[in-house]
Amino acid sequence: MKRLFVLVALMAGVLQLNAQEKREINYDESAVPAYILPDLLTCLDGQPVKSVTEWETVRRPEIMHILATQEYGLTPQTAIEMKSKLMAEDPHALGGIATSQQVMLTFSGQGKTVKALLLAYIPNQRQGKVPVVVGYNFQGNHSMSLDENILYSPFFERLTDRNDPQLKRGIQMNRWPLEMIVKRGYALVTMDYQDIYPDNPAGEPLSVISLFPPSKDNDTKWQAIGAWAWGSSRMADWVEQQPWADQDRLVIMGHSRQGKAALWTGAQDTRFRVVISNDSGCGGAALSKRQFGEDIATIVNSFPHWFCPAFNQYADREESLSFDQHYLLAMIAPRHLYVASAQEDRWADPKGEFLATVATSPVYRLYGLDGIVGSQMPAIHQPLMQHTGYHIRAGVHDVTDYDWQCYLDFCDKAFSIKQD
Ligand code: GCU
């Protein structure tokens, strides 16, 4: 009897998987449904927003509340203890152009601790304080270079098989042109995102969320994206204490799921003056109502631990959304926002990412600033750089040197930095 039950359960699982695999993903522009984007500048009571003050005191808080209660979950406002300990310092990193610091952050709460290993590269050649780019890596600090001195991030340190291919050094070096970043005068501060929340549906007990009292309401419970955003703000806390760091020139960059988290970080934490989303797609910069590429049903089924449970109600019901991803992007205003797509990354809907960026322009205009306008996407490798920016490059879902060149150009422009 028990065996039969197990067999039926297994078959049901397989069927469910097949149903998901067979889910039709729309890649046909002519099948994009007609939709009207909810208006950023109309308050919930129907009143139009006419001034920066109305935006900042009424509409922006309304939108933040919508995003927190319908999509990403409520971030606790209470602080927990964070201790930092310098584990290693190398004044001759990257062939002598940088100083690297490895700092263990220990977070405590509810009688538990979670550790995350921060890695910073600080340009040695600097006059005064330097701008700082903050961004998570996916495969551990050791994946970003071949440097044997880089310690394993706690998430990878826990792997019991020391021959695990994930412990190989440099496996994601291609995404981190460290020398380019440092030579252009920027410091980089990173850590492995899985130190903050191990990226799987059972990851919560080892995540920073477990250090806080449980959420009172399940629907609006913060989950992995909320936790990753919280972790980026802790990197900013650390940066704030560094004498070499220019607090007014703080940047956050995130790729893909970390692009989503970077945008949610930038929405909540105004210390980030430039917010960059690389191929962030569904739940990031791409408009959900277009239903092109990954859709809400697909993402919440595959990654039930990313968004707050209230977001599930929009699975296969995108038309019922009273908001869309341009709300998230508009939270960055009047700070600088840059969105990037890759031509072959149809899963992330490049056009939807572009249109959401364009849709933020009325808010920037309220501040007297130029956003991107028009419905025509720029050609490949023709970046648009106003107060907000956008580019689409050739190739697949990834982070390339070209992306970084554009990001650093955009940051230079935003911070009025002239390269020699
Ligand atoms: C999956 C997921 C995307 C996500 C991406 C990534 O493809 O469906 O939403 O952006 O992983 O993080 O690489």
C-alpha cells in the first residue's frame, strides 16, 4: 500500500514537472497581449501627482508598499548585530594595482549566527576617496580570480567533498574584469549571494531570515530576494566605515536573479546612487504584462523561495496586476538607473526591460531630469545614457566586458568623473 502511494506520488511529481516543462513560453511579439501600464503618477485615490513633494510623500510610499506586500515581501526594519573581522589583506593584489581585503561578516539573532565573507578590491593608485561598486557573485569569491589567497565563501566552505568542481578557482572570472574596474578608479565590494540565503526552497534555516523573528503574515513574508537585498545594504554599511570609500559614489550592480535583487536594494536603500540591472528579466526590469519570455507562473513555480507568497496570485493572471516592474525601476528616481539586456536572452525579454526603463521617464521629468524616451529600442551596442541608461548587446545571458565598460562609462558620467 505504502509502495503504491509512493509510486503514485512520484508519478504525480513527474507529471507536474512535465506540465511545467511543456508550459508554453511566448516568444512571439505578435502574441503579446494588449495591456495598459498602470500609471506611476496617479495615486491610489485617483489624484494626479504634480510635484516632487507629492511623489515623495504620497505616491512613492504607496508604490513601495505595493512592491513589498505584493511581490518581494516586507523587509524587517529592526537591526541585528553585524560584526566584521579582517581575515586577510594583500596590498599587492591584481599584480599590484589593488589592495584586497577579506572580511568575515557575522550576523546574529534568535540565538543563531550566519557568516558571509566580504571581498574588497581597493585601487592602490588613488587621490582621495574612490567610488565603490557593490555586487554579489554567484559562485563564491574564489570563482572570480585564480588568486590562491582568496578564501572560500562560507557557503562553499561547507561542501564536504574538497574535489567538488564548484571549488575550482576562477570559474566565473569572465564576469568580473577586476583589473578594468580597478584601473578605472573604482573599488569593488562583493560576496557570495548564497552566504546570505542559500538559493533553494529549503534554504531559509541557513539564511539571514532565520536570525529575525518570524514574519507575522505569510503572504507578505520576505524571502530570498528580500534577504539578498538586505545583505547588499549590509555591504553598504561596511563600505560606510571605510576611510577610502566615497559614500556619495556608491553603485550596485547585479546580474539576472541578482539584477532583480539589486533593483529591490536600490528601491529601498537610497545610499546607492547608481543602480545597475544586468539581464534581470522577469521580476526584475522586464514588464510582466507583456508575457514574453519567462512569466510569473514559471518563475514562482521554479523558485518558490524568491518572492513573497502574495505574488503567486498573479501566476497566469498578469492582466490583473495593478502594478508592473516599471514601479520597481521608478523607485530609483531621482538617482541613476541603468538597465542592460542581451540580444539572445529572450527569456529575460529585452524589449520588456527597455520599455520598463522608458516608462520611468515621467518620474525623472518631475525632478527636471532626462530619462530615456521613445518606444524604439536602440540598436545593438548603441548605449543610451541620460540620467537613466539602457543598452542591448549581442550574445547570450551573461555579464561581459562590454557590459562593464558601459556601466563604468555610465558611472563616470553620473559622478562627473573624467578618465585620463
Ligand atoms: C533562471 C530564472 C531567471 C533568472 C536566472 C538567473 O533562468 O528563470 O529568472 O534571472 O535564472 O538568475 O540566472
